[in-house]
Amino acid sequence: MDYAIEAEGLVKRYGDKAALDGVDLGARAGTVLGVLGPNGAGKTTAVRILATLQRPDAGRARVHGHDVAERPAEVRKLIGLTGQYASVDEKLTGVQNLMMMGRLLGMNRSSARARATELLERFGLTEAGGRAASGYSGGMRRRLDLAVSLVSRPSVLFLDEPTTGLDPHARSELWEVVRELVADEVTVLLTTQYLEEADQLADDILLIDSGRVAASGTPDQLKAMAGGHRLDIRPLRAEDEEKAMAILGSGELSIPIHDLAMAPAVLRKLDEAGIVLAEHALRLPSLDDVFLTLTGARA
């Protein structure tokens, strides 16, 4: 299989703590690999190693066949990186931020300006291009940050929780940009704590917990790990919630349903107990259910 990003047995320790403890991963060329995990799981450490910003204590990683530790200069020619927080210079305009990156990459002034103009148009920032980035909204600043990471036309892009703190509209805009990049055959490794984001964008998902891979597969494959359907309920009266959870035999108002005949039986028991429901729904498991099943915690 043609992997643009691959790693085997990655280990990284900080004192007695193992941030990564033998992580294997692979991102197929022209796809999105979503890396999910709670805070401190090791997601950002993995990105920093793959982006040549840190060396692993053990294991190997390659980008398009180039070892990240042995040939970092070659890897850096192929990649772009957007971290958790926008890293643009707020005193510079959008055009100046992009041109500065172009010049640092060795472009002449004319080529750097042409690339800046192209990216501002692509990200809907043409009108704002002449304004200082300090006046940009959070979503605009994030789009500019992503544009900066694309100045070199990377074939591999690392996005480390790129939509953190964005409102739903700005997040949706960034999702569309990611889809366009993949359509242009860019390979994306996306770390996120938004399960909906991984479900929307990722072709494959890696779930990391405490520095180890807890599960991997397509979104549908991971959802299958959480079992069949789930029944969610919400009692009309808040005081009925504990009684309802006792009937469900669960610490929450949701239970897995392995036999579809079980759902009406449960609803009858709730009705017999005098519990009036404001709503109920039978649904397929979500990635949040997978996260809860495999890590014991919600994302």
C-alpha cells in the first residue's frame, strides 16, 4: 500500500512519562488520517516527531519514504504544519505574512507576491489581505495560518487540532478547505478532539490513549467496535432520571441495543414505572460511543 506517512514503534519519553509508547500509524497518499485522543494522549508529540521537530527515543517514521530522523531536510521540503494556535505575525498584513514565508522558502519577491495573491483568493481573504492580522477574526486568522503552511505547496499537511476555539461556521469553512486539499491529492494528518470533525473528514482513524494505539480503522469500523444500535432517552421530569438509569442498568441515559426487539421492551418498562419521556431515539453508535467504550471517558 502506498503510504505517504508511516511510523513503526514510535517511543518518546519525558522523564518517567511515556508520551508515546510504541505507536504504529500509516496515512495513505491523498487521504485524511484522523488521530483522536484525550488531552495528554500523545497526539501532538506524534505530530512533532513526524514534522521533524523532535526525535523519537525509539522507532522509525517516514514521509514519502524519507526517514524523519535521518533525512529531516528532505522531509521538510514535502510538508506543511499548522499547530493548535495560529502562528501568524499579527503586526503584519495577510499579504506580508504570506510573502515573508515565501521569501524564507527562497522565492524571489515577484513569485512570493504571486503565491500570496493566489492563497488569499483561495481562502477568501483577498479583501482582508492588506489589513494587519491583529484585526482578523479567529476564523480568518486560522485560514491565514493554514494558507501560510501551504506556501511551499506541500504534498503532506499536518493539522494539529486546527479548529480549536472556532465557532461552528468557521469550523465548517476550514473543513471545506481540507476537502479541497485532499481533492488536490494532498495527504492530511489531522489531530482533533472533535469527534464530529474526524467523522466528517477522516478516511481512517487512529485512537490514541496514554501514548498507545487503542484502536484504528475506518470511521464505520470503529463504530462497529461500540456494538450495535443505542437507545437514548430523556425523561420529561429531571427527578425521574435516576430511576430511569436504574431501569436501564446504566450510569447514563443511553444503552447499547444488540437486539432491536429490546428497545420497545425497555420503553414499556419505563412507561410501567410512570416515567414520561420528553424524547427517545434509537440510533447507530457514534465515534463518541467508540471513545467511551475504548477509553472509559468521553472526548
